[in-house]
Amino acid sequence: MATLKAGFAPFRGSVLAMSALGAAMAIGALSAGHAQAVVVNVPGYGSWDVTTFSGTYNADPGKFNNDAMPWLQNKAVADAFATAVGSSLGFPNDFPPFNYGPLFPYLVSPSTLTAVAWQAFADTLSAPILVTKASLNIWATAAPVPAPLPLLGAASAFGVSRRLRHRIHRIKRNTNTGSNPCCGDAGMTTPTGAPGVSPRRS
């Protein structure tokens, strides 16, 4: 467990709840230019699109699930995500005397949540932060970013797509001229009614 920095010690084990003023400051900070989404590479877990939302657990507990918060029930994963994000999403959470980045909750208890966040004062990962389910905070959520196609796979896909486009173009051209793209002129009916035989000119 991370050691609480000087100045944070009075909050060890206490419940941190944002005041109405603190909540307003947090929301104002986001609207004032703090990024609300960022793509990060989390070592060992790949690339993720991390976004934030403002709210309380009690108002919308459905948002606190393993799909949106893959770090739930795992502090090590929460630490990894919070560290990867760092200060990229600003410090919208105001827990006097310091400001913090979006919260990455990893433990849900009957009346509280335990989370970690990036701390502005020391520019480092915070110690565990305890907040009530009724407190208004800025939370992090994440969605995996699909990996790009390998170079060879992309080139192969491009070649197949190119051949398919040429084939479609050839079929359209032959259809417009009345020929059969599979069998050449052998399947074409001539004005004389004899397949493949051109009318004789006198």
C-alpha cells in the first residue's frame, strides 16, 4: 500500500466527501479545458480509451461495473490505470488541501468506495482514498482500443479488396456489353440464333 504523503496524513482512514463548492470547482475545472478523454497504454493491459463522468455511486450504481471499470476488485490494476493516465485528465477532484485526478475505485463497501487517483501536489499516485457513496466526484471509466491490423495482414486485406474491386468492375463492364463474364462469347446469343456464330455479311 502506498504511503500517504506529508499533508495527507490527517485524512488517513477518514471518509473524504466533497462539499458543494468542491463539486462545483471540479465540474468547472473540466469545462474550463481539462481533457475528458485520453487514450493510454497500460503496461500489461494494452491500450484503453479512458473517459470521465461526474456523479455519485448512489445516483447511478450501474456505471460501477467491471466492463466500464476493469480495475474493480483489483487495486494493482487500479494503480496501473491511474498511473498510465497521470495528469492527462487534469485534477478535477478537490479534497482539501490537495487536488486529484479522476478516481479509480477498486473496492465497493456497503456505504463507501476506496479508490486511487493521481495527486497534483506530489505528482504521484495517491494513497487509498475513501469516499462515501453519496459524495459527488469525478470518476474514470475505460474501454479497450482495438489493436491495429498487422502490416502483413493489412497488405493482404488491401490486395484482396483490390482484386475484388477489379472483378466487380469487370463483371459490370461485361454485363453492359452483353457478354457472360464466366464463359466469354461462347454463351452469347447472336442475331442468327446460333450460339457463338456471327451473322454472315453479303
